[in-house]
Amino acid sequence: MNKQPQKILVIRLSSIGDILLASPLLRLLKKRFPGAELSFLVKKKFLEAISTNKHVDRVISLDTTAGLPELMRIRSFIKRQNFDLILDIHNNFRSLFLRTGIGADVFSYPKFRWQRFLLIRFKWNLYDEIIPVYRRYLYSVRELGIEDDGLGLEFWVDDAASARIENVLASARFSKERFILCLAPGAGFETKRWLPEYFVDVANRFVREREAQVLLLGDERDRKITRTITAQLNGHFLDLSGEISLMESAAALTFADLFITNDTGLMHLAVALSVKTIAVFGPTTSELGFFPTAPHALVVENSGLSCRPCTHIGSRKCPKKHFRCMREVVPEQVYEAASRLLA
């Protein structure tokens, strides 16, 4: 573009992790164009993932439960704002509809759909290099003079949420002076979930060796898993799955000495908060771009399987019916990785 933008819109409608992965882009946009008004369009259900971002001047929410009339309303609203730069880092049919014909310069990010399809379907790896998703977002605007600053993801916890969680932990007799192990054993798809009994094994070892207090996080869909785990824990625990908001989950993570998680939005949240994180990956691989890259995060995976990746977002069942990608990641591996991270 030939002039400095005055009004910028970034579109990323979902989900938690993808929105958090946009935080370096937002920081660098504000640095590159400090005088521009920066807006962010997101689904209403994911507002908390962006609402406290200090680089965003305005958050626009889309209520997808209201159907087509809401989509038309938001498109009309966008058109009236006279944005001169739109960055579509969602790049799907809905975002295409929202940005087309607005009159702004539009940039969208590469999803490498063909490379992804060939890798998953035929195991043909045509990726020239492994590019994390947050860097793909930056790549989409490289011609604007924006380059990675290496500072990673970021997130700001609301003070009120921090105060509420501090009270919750105090009421549950959690001590900030003792080791707090946080677990997120859920995930949107079954194949992305490490085995509950493995979480139990690792947690109980931390209880034995560090007198750990165990804090469990997740949404209401994870309660069956967390209750299975807490029934077998030997130490002091608190299960907050389905009980607190995303912002309160972020506040809870700030109290953790270690976070063990599957590939979830909470994983990216912990990384953004600089919490020491062990992430267990099963059916997906680093080429797909979602492995954490921060020095305070380690990935544990079964890298020797030729059937990986079998999906890019997870699935209900293992297509090979053996689920070796998760079953063969044993608790000892996760504990050893955690010990290295804590050393």
C-alpha cells in the first residue's frame, strides 16, 4: 500500500489458540503503525481471548448464534468504518464474505492447504520449512515491513479475575509457598487427549516427590475426564473444570509452577503467560504449525510413527485403531521432560 494506514481491522473469528497466536502480529502492527486505530473482529464466545490485549483499540464481536442477519449487520458495520487495511488471518468463507467489497487493502495469510492435505492423506512432506502459525500471520504482511521480534505470545489477565482466583485457591487451602501442578487433560477431539491414567501417574509422582498441589482446568465437556483423574489422586487437589471463565483460567495458570496439557487453547494461553508448560501432542505434527516455540515450553510426542499426522485438528477415533501416538507416550517421558524444564 502507498500510504500509512489509519484504520486497521484484523479478522480472526476463532478459536482460543488461534486468537492468542495473533498476539505477536497485533504487537508488531501497533509498533509499525503507532498512529493507526487497530480493531479486532472475533466471535462473541471468544471475546475473553482478546479483550485485554493492550495493542487493540477496539474489539468487534460477531454473535454467530444470530445467523445471517448478524453476519450482514457486521459486514455493514465494517463497511461504514472506512478501514483502509484489513488483515484476514482466518481466511475462510465467512471472513471472505465480511471483507469483500469493503474498499480496503486486504491481506490474508497462507494456510498451506495443499501441503497439509498431501502430508495428512499421503504422508508427502512438501513443507520447505516448519513455520509456526504465528509466523504465518506475520508472513502475510511482510511487505508492510513487519518482521518477527522474537518476543512470542502475550496475554494480560484482568485484575478482577486474578483477585477472584486468589480467593478461590485460598478457600481451597492452596498455598502459594508449595508446588502447584496444573493439568488440562481435555481437548476438543478424543485423539488429542493423552490418557487420563497417564495424567494420574505423573500427578501422583509430583505429589510424592514435590508434595504438589494439583489444579485441574478445562471446560464443562472435560468434567468426566477430570473427575476420573481426581478420583485417583493421592494429594490435595482442586478441580475447576467447567467452573470458571477463560479469563479466570488464565489467572489460575499464573499460580502454576508447571502446566501439563494436551494441544488445546489453554496450552497457548499458558505459553503466552510464560508458564512452564509440557504439551503432549498425538495425531498432529510440527509441520502443521501449532507446536509451542517458547523456551519455557516442551513438546512430548511419539515421533517415530509413520501414520502421523492423521489429521490437522484432531478426530473422534484413531483411524488405525491403535492410538499409538498417545498410548506410547508414557508418563516417564512426560515426567523427565518436566524435570528438565524445572531444572
